[in-house]
Amino acid sequence: MSQPLLPVLAGCGMLGLVCRKGIAVQDYQDIEQYLYQAIPLAQAMAVKVCHAEEDAITLAAPLEPNINHCATVFGGSAAAVATLAGWLLVYRKLQALGLRGQVMVRRSQMDYQKAMHGAFTAHTLPLADTAWQRMAAALAKGRMARLTLAVRLECAGQQAGRLDGEFVVLPLS
């Protein structure tokens, strides 16, 4: 397995995840490979999965492929990594609940608080169990589900931004 981007994020646990195509995903490296295939931009940005459980996702990305003209993280890259963390949280929760659905971002808003001068992380913030229950109930009725969630961006141990996003899950027949 490749070296983690930040020593504090070292250590990948095992988890059982099955993607829509029925491929069993066993560890974080497998999740990365799935992301790279499903969303090629994740590979171009060198996104790494640091934590991926059903209720919390942490992704990391280095500065180099995400750099802008000011030698800081490009805002579009920061937004993309944060969006990917939110998408993966919903995807992972669907799998944990044994549900099927197509996850898409409906809208998002970024709040950039500080310039990021190095590798950065995107951490999903906890979502109430009632939100997940509403999602499951909507999908059980064959309806679209909506979730509003937040992702915190950090660089050098400090909060650098936040994404507030609305994701939808379309039921699969």
C-alpha cells in the first residue's frame, strides 16, 4: 500500500463494501481504485482515502496536482475533494444499509476560510440518524431521497473551509 499523505492519517482499516457492479471492496486502497474508475478526476487530483466508514469519511489530497498560480490549493480542487467526500459518505451508507441508489450532488456552497499551502483533508461532519432513516424510507417507497451534509476542509491541522451540500439518491429499479 502506498504511503499516506499525512502521518496522522496512517493506518487503513478493513471494511466490507460492495459497489453497484457487485465488486467487493475490502479496504481503503480498493475504495480508491473504485473512485479512480468511477470518477477519474479523483485520480488526477491524487485523492487518497484515509477513513471510510458508514458514518464518516476522510479524504486527503496533496498540493502538487491541485496547485494554483499562487502556490496554494486551487479552489476548484478543494470543492471537488469536499464534494467527493460527501458523495462517498452517502454511497458508503447506502451500502451499509443494503440499499441501492444513484448518488448525485444537487447543489453545494463552499466557504473558503484560509488559503491552503500544502496537503489537505476533507472530513464529513456527522449526520443525524433521522436523516439516514428518511433516506431509507424514501428509497423504500421508490422515491428520490435528499440529504444535506457538511464537509470540513483542513490544512496543517487548521480548518480552511467548509462545503455545505445537498445530495440526492435516485432509486434503482
